[in-house]
Amino acid sequence: MDLFKRHLPIFAWVLSIVVSIIGFLAWGQGFDWQFDQLSAYDLFPLFGILAFSLMWAHYIVSAKTLYLKVPSSATKKYFHYTGLGVLVAILLHPGILIWQLWRDGFGLPPNSYLTNYVATGSRWAVLLGTFSFIIFMAYEFHRKFSKRSWWKYVSYSSDIAIIFIFFHALELGPELQSGWYRVVWLFYGVSYLVALVYIRLSNFKLNRGVKK
């Protein structure tokens, strides 16, 4: 146990690298690795996969940190750098699609992708992705507002946003319609909920103990 505590930062980095590689493999497999024919429509899903995979890893690492009672300072650098990676991926995922749709003459969102990119029956998934994007952007202000009493609601919203993204990808992601990566994605969803419940219950107990 002590050995694992000392190597928790290594576990965190390895986990993030592994899930990123798995996501990259699923994405590349989707178009048979034909990079010479790669378009923006092929590229933008990769960043959605990477963003979700890294955020999933964040929750798993946070749960491990609480379970092992490791100081948060041990993984501070990990969360800082991978957090920047998540931010870049979150911006590029819709950004590349919006830019390409505009270049193709479909205008700007929301009309560009609601009427010209997804089927009518899948518009709900696009809206989930849009809501999640707004919440994640709001969360980026945590360095300035995290000590405010109302900030916890933004944090809770980000938990929900990840659930939104899970279903957003499950509905729209071509890599997730069938095959082995769909099974991996479902595992991510279940394990995320387990980690989330553990984190919130642990924090509730810690806060209650402090108040006493």
C-alpha cells in the first residue's frame, strides 16, 4: 500500500497515457489509418475522445487519492498539465467542426450542425454536448472562484456534464456505434459513476468531520 502511495503520480500518468492511446487506436481504426485522406470531419472526433478519456482518468485518480489518503499535492503537476490537455481538446473538438462547416458554406452554429451535420433524431446529443461545453468553460474559472461558497454547484455541474458527454459520444461517435471500443466506453461510464459517488461521499464525510 505504501509503495502504491509513493507511485500514485506514476499511476496517474500511465493511466492517462494508456486511455489516450486506446482512444487514438479506436479513432484511427475507424478510417483504416488512411491519413492521406484525412479531413477535418475525421479529425475532430479524436479530440472529443481524448478529452473524455483524460477527464475519466482525473476522476479515477481523484478516487484513488482519497482512498489511499495521499495529499493532493502529490498529483498537483499531473492535474495541471493534463488539465491543460483537456482544455485544448475541448476547444478543438467543436472548434474544428465549426470551422469546417463554415468553410463548406453551412454557416455558424447552432444552425450549421443542427440542420446540416446530424440527423433530426440526434439533435438532443448535440445539445448535450453544447451544454457540457459551456459548463466546462465555466469550470476553467476555478482558480479565481473556487473558494466561493457557490462554486460547489459549478463543480457538481461538471460532474453532470461528463455524463452528458458520455451519452453525446455514445449517440454521435462513429467509433462507438459497435465493436470493442463501445464496450470500453460503457466501462468508462460505469467506473466513472462509481468513482464519482466515492469522491462525493468521501468529501462529504471529510467536510462533516471538519465542521465538527
